[in-house]
Amino acid sequence: PKDEDITIYHIGDEWWDLCAGPHVESTGQIKAKALDLSSVSAAYWRGDESRQALQRIYGTAWKEAWQLKEHKRRLEEAKKRDHRTLGKKLDLFSIQDDAGGGLVFWHPKGSKVRGLIEDTWKEAHIKAGYELLYTPHVANLNLWKTSGHYDFYRDGMFDQMDVEDEQYQLKPM
């Protein structure tokens, strides 16, 4: 929220974090029963696999133990509503590994739900005075460079493809 302070937490001059906080001066200030380590993973320093591997530790800390308990309860409730689980269970869609991770194949019931959501979205936007337009999913790379999308999104974009000696790019969003 706009009225909350944003703080900078740092360890020496090497690591700085801009976040809403709050921060503690020492981990000793965190109550053990209000702390939960949720997972661990490895990551290469600066994403470079030739560099040292680092261990990431994910967790959450709360002022009081009851807050952690409530957080865990909400996570369990969210799991029950996970779209990936419900999509399969209700036969709304499937994700085929052969097509690629995260690429959705809408089944008939899911297509109906998706259509209703899209129709509601369109109706609300038109009612609010917006006009709809559709753009290509693939375009010459120069278009994305001219619009600024390439510079802004390039780290998260797929590689370009050659089409008749020209560089084409999937829509960045």
C-alpha cells in the first residue's frame, strides 16, 4: 500500500534488498515456533553454471506462532483450489508434455468456461469505453525493438526464429 514504508535491508556493502520488510537485526529475534523453512534449492552464482553453486533456503517468519499456523492453513486451502489439479479433475484442460510445459489444451467443458470468462472480460471493457484490438502472435523482430518491448522483455522471451532470412519473434506477452 502507498502509505506503508519501503525499507532497504543490507548485509555489508555486498547485498541490498528493497522490500516492505519488516526486518530484524538478528535471527535470534525470530520466535522458533513462528518460523518455517519451506524448501531448499541450488542456484549458480549470477545464473552462470560455470560459477559456484549456492544453496537457496526458502522460508517464512511471523511475529507470532498463530500467524504461521494461519499461513499454513491458507496454503493448504490454496492447494485444494490449484488450477492444475482442478483442471484435470474437472476435465477442463490438459497439458501435454509432447507440446511443451505449460501449454494448455482446452477440453470442451474448459473451452466453455474460458469463453464465458473472455466474454465477461470483453463486455466489461467495452462498457468501460475500451476498444478491442488483436495483434499477431509472431512479428518481425524490428517491430518489438521499435516498440521497446524487446529491450524491456528480452530476458523472458523465446529465441528469435529465421523466416525467409528475417528475424521473427513471438509476442513478448
